[in-house]
Amino acid sequence: MKITKPIVIAITLVLTVAFVALVYFGMTHARGAPVAVPPLKRATLVSHYKTKSLDLTQGVALADWADIPGTEVELVYQVMVLPWSKALIPAVTAKSFHNDTELYVYVSWKDDAENRNLSTGEFGDAVALMFPLADDVPPSTLMMGFLGKQGVNVWHWKATQDKEFWSKESVSNDAYSDFHYPFEEQETLIVSKSALQSAISDLIAVKVTTTTAKATQNVQGRGVWDASRGEWRVVFKRALSATNLKEDAAFGHGTRKLMAFAAWAGDKGDRGGRKSISDWVQLEFR
Amino acid sequence: MIETKDKLFGVVDLNARFELTKFKPVRAILKSRWMPLLPILLNLFIFVIILLAAFTGGYSAGNYNFGIMIVWILWWVLLMMMLVPGLSRAWCMMCPFPIFSDWAQRTKLFDVKTGKLGGLNFKWPKKLSNMWVMNIAFLVTTFFSGFMTVMPFATFILLGIIILGAFIVGLVFEKRTFCLYLCPVSGFQGLYSQFATVEVRRKDWDICKNHNPKTCFVGNENGYGCPWLRTPFDFQKNTYCGMCLECLKTCPYDNMAINLRPPGVDLLVETKREPKGLDEAWKAFIMLGIAIVFYLAFQGPWGFFKDMVRGATLPGYLGYIAFHATFNLLIIPGVFFVFAYLSKRLSGNTDVSLKTIFTNFAYTLIPMGLGVWMGFSVGILLPNGSYILRVLSDPFAWGWNLFGTAQIPWTPVLTGVMGYLQGAILIVFFAFAVGYGWLLAKQIYADAKQAKRGFVPILTFLTLITLVFLWLFVG
């Protein structure tokens, strides 16, 4: 058959209309034929109801957590934004309980070295919990930077801050240049910081590089490093009810809440965005 | 082949060739009509699955979609890291998209139809017989990168438009006009294939000179005249050779060869039929600019820019398009123009036009851009490659587990050293850019002194680009 102009025009019209119709059908039936999508298998951390409370001034005792089952949460490299992590903390073990007024979260992970000091090229170990403030969050924590306008509440425990807060020891060399420039009333390079209220920084963030300390620091915590087992154990403690719903994660008996973990190995160069992170974990209050 | 006395880095003989087709089994395979039909049919099968997966995937998560993963992770990385730098336009050889228009024109899939081909056989306008349309087509395609790389259905629409376009253009215009002048993917392959380590070339000019009619151009019972409208008996650059292998089949003297060669030889070639042009220069600028913008959007830490690219708000998205177009079409060429102008001033040469200096030195951005894209591709592959194993087993996300890999979790690989790997690749290609830049300087300017002075600004530009990307890659 000879291909003539009318044939080409007809073929073009038919194919174009067919393609547009196909696109329209696809756009209105986003997943084509109805498909039963199995729910995402998320790790679940159960926060058990207990009548006890913990006194963190006494340290972190294994016995307090012995009867609470742990949940192993796998971590992966943070590779969404630079700087990417160089080393991986493969997993953390989490436990939790709550009483009528307080929530406790216990996190432990393997780490051969205790890093509690800061210096040039020396960084501290750390762990953080992240709670979305909104309910409709993206299906993965990897996009921490895009959690919407409400953002997240982050509880960041740092081994260095823990040392400063609980042991009242300095974690870095006190050598400052131009702390007070002659003839200036104010610090020219601000190096002083407000008195620590906790070993844990209570933070909010809406995307990468927006992590900000909250005006009210509501989270307490403490960490110990077990040299014999090469393991960090950190306990977080916060009132069950939120002080400010716009900034504090809300909890309650019988409710569910998403959370995520991040951990830093200071001796491997982890700091800032160099960290290992988890996917969402379901926190269930029973 | 154009003989040159120049040696790359002072040691690499640019005339060195190793003929792969001197081995009889290789030549026999390449002369068979099953080549490249078999790889085309295989890719056609794969792309049918890609299209189905992209269509049924709709707006679902791209990382678990066969279409997204195979096209934007596997295919793209293979293209940039292996196919183009290694095998020139081997992808064009096995691309399944033009098979329908080829079939319509030839009325045969396997055998050779002698005589006039079907279709309207219009000639493509001479003014558009260059890379400009492809430059714009590729740039416009990247406006939608924030959707195509994450939303399966957007990938379906893109592939659908390309397939439909290839077919209709094939009915209207002669032979592979679509591949030559319209395909968005063709332009950068043509440009970067100048750096490839493989070429299709005639062997002995005397044989071609005395051979009439030139069957590689007009065809015979063994194969078609060059579907890419080239003259295989005398072309010197890979840019528009689609490696369709027809010339190997139609040459009765086995005078066409596939050679291994030092990378980048074509950068020094300038003939009447294949002149260095502003269209190719702009292609190099656009590719470099897109690499920067893509890095910022997909691997950078700037959330607001990611929001713009993925169209979180209409004003933001329009802002991205405006910035992207201006940056690639004006700013990068504009900055390079300043360095080209400085080159002319420093050289002291008054005979060579600024346009020649600007155009010819722009070819240094071919190895530079290829290195940048290879580095970018490493940044795609290592963190995301594990998704490929998953989608291979469950291409439609219907719960299949064909190869037992459907449950493999996302596993980034070697991301701790990734920046250094990217940096190393960049430095290697920076070295090629500098090496060829120097040889181009000697071609452009009359004597070595002028060339040395004139090369300094170009070397500065290349160094700055490398430092920018090192900063982006290594942080």
C-alpha cells in the first residue's frame, strides 16, 4: 500500500487522539486496574503502660528496662543531602513505657568507642528521635526536609551535651579568639551559650537546615556508655501531654504516633547531616 | 580518518586504531540482518514492560516502579557511564522507538526492500539540519524532570510522545529524520559520542573513491543506504552516525570498519561536511548547565529549589523554568564567551574570529560535561541501584517475586566514598578537557606562543567548573 498524504494525516490523527485518550484514561485511573496494595510493614514500638517513673539523676539502669520488650529498628545511610554519612550504625534497639503523666523512650546501639568530646576533627556520639507534628506525613522519613509547614519535633541527645549537663565538665578546649574585642560592649563572635537545661535538645524543624531550638525545653534524658558491651544506652523522658501543640509532639494512652530515629557515630566522622536514619516507626501507646 | 601529528598529553597517538571487525566472526555477526534487529526486539520487549509499568504505576512512588527505575536509574546510568563514552551511539543502534517508522517505510522488518522507501519522504529543512531543535527539545524535556523521575505516569507520557513522534515523523520525512534532528536523547549522545572510544569508519579511501555507485549511501540488496543520511565513505565524526551497521552490510569490499580508538579524537576534527558549529557548542553548554541544575535539584541540600523543580507551587515552578532556561541558554554561554574573549585578547591574534575561538573551545566542554554527567550518574546509581533488584522481580508492583528479589530493602552502596569517586572521575575528565583544550588551542592559533597565551583563560574556565563540581560532589 502506498503511503499518501491523506493516509499519513489519518494515521496521525487517529494515533494522536488514541494517545490523548490513553493519557486521559491513565490520569483518571492513576493506578490502572484497582490493585490491593499491601500496607507498608513498619516496625512498631509499643509504649507499655507502667505505674513507675524513673529518676534520671540516678543514671540509666538496665534493670528498669529488663521487663520491657525491645524493637530493633534498622538504620540506613543518610543520603538525601550533603554531607552524606560515611559510616553506618546498622540498627538501634528501642523500648518505651509511659505512666499517667510521662513518656519514656530507651534507645541502645552498638558503638565500640565513647565519644563525649569536641575538638578539631573530633565529634561526639548522638541519637535523636523525630516526631511529625502533622498526621498526614509523607510515607518515608528520607524526605525530612519536606514534612510540610507543621514540621517535626526532634529530641536530640548528644554525648557531649550529656557530659556537660550531668557531669558539669567541659567537652572542648576553652580557647576563644576575640571573645570580647577591645572597646566593644558585646561579643563580636558569639561563643557563649545559655545554661543547659537538659542533656537533650528539644528542637523543631520544617526542612533541612531549619533545625531550631524551641523556646521551652521539655525533654530530659541521660545516656551511659557500657564499655564491657560496647553499647550506648540513652533514655528520653517527656511529659505525656504537649505544652504547645504547634511545637510539641502530642501523645496519649491508647493513641498511635509515627516516629523516626537517627544516630551518629562521632569517631566515624558523623555530625550534622552525617548520620544513620530510620524509616518511620509506629509508636503505639498500650 | 584524518591524520594528526598531535599527541594527547604528549604521549597518546591519536591516529592509533584497532579494528574490531578484522575478526571474521565479529564482521559476520555485524553483517547479519539479525544485527541490530535482535537487540532492538529485546529492547522493544523491555520498553513494553516499562510503558505498562509506567502507565499502571500512575502517580505512585517512583522508587518502586519498573518504568522509573529502569529508565532513569539503569538506562540513564548505562548511557552516560558506558554506552556513550565507550560505544558511541550504540544505544541508537538498538533503540526500539524507530522500529515502527522503519517498518512502515521499508514494509519489511528483516529483509531488504530495494528501490524507493515508503512514506512521504519529505526532506527536513536545511536550516534545521543541526542540533538546535534537539537542544530546545532536550531543555524543554528537563523542565519536567521533577515529575518524570518520580512519577511513573509522567515517564509514560514522555516515552509515548517520543514513540508517537518518531512514527509520525518517519511517515512524513525521509529515513531517520526524527533520530537525526528531533529526538531529545539523540543530541547529547551525538555530542558526547565524539569522545567515544569506538567509531564506524571507512578503511581505505582509494577503494571508496573508485567505487560507484556508493552503495553505503544508496543501498543495495544487502542493506539500506545510510538511514542517518550520512555519507559513510567519508564521514569523520561520530556525531550523527547512529551505528545502524547498514554500511557494513552494503559495502561489497568490506571497506567499512568498527575501530577502537583513543577517546575524544573527533574533538579535533573539522571538515567541510562536518564543521564545528554553534549548535553543538550550545549543546555542550546546555548539558553542562543541566548537570549543575540537576545536581542542585536532585542531590543538593536546598529544599526550596527541590520544591520549585517538583512544582510545589505554580510560581515556584515557573521560576524554575525561567531560571533553568536562562541559566543554560544565556548565562553559561555568556560566561564562556567572556573567557573566549579573554583568550583572543591574551593571544594577541587578530586573524581568528571570536566566533571561531568561542565555538572551537566549546568542544573542551564535551569531556568536561561527560565527566560531570558520569559523576552525577554515580550519585544516582549507588544510593538508588538496589531498587532495580526489587522492581525486576515485581515490575508492576502487583506482589510478584519473579527472581526472589522483591523484598530486598533499599540498600545504598558505597555512599561513604561516593563523593571521592565522583571527584576522581571529574579530575580524569578534566585532564582530558585540558589535554584536548591545548590541542584545540594549537589548531585555533597560528603559533605555539599565541596558543599558550590564548589557552590560559580556557584553562581557567575549565578549572573553575571542575572546582565548582568538586565542591558539589565532595562537599
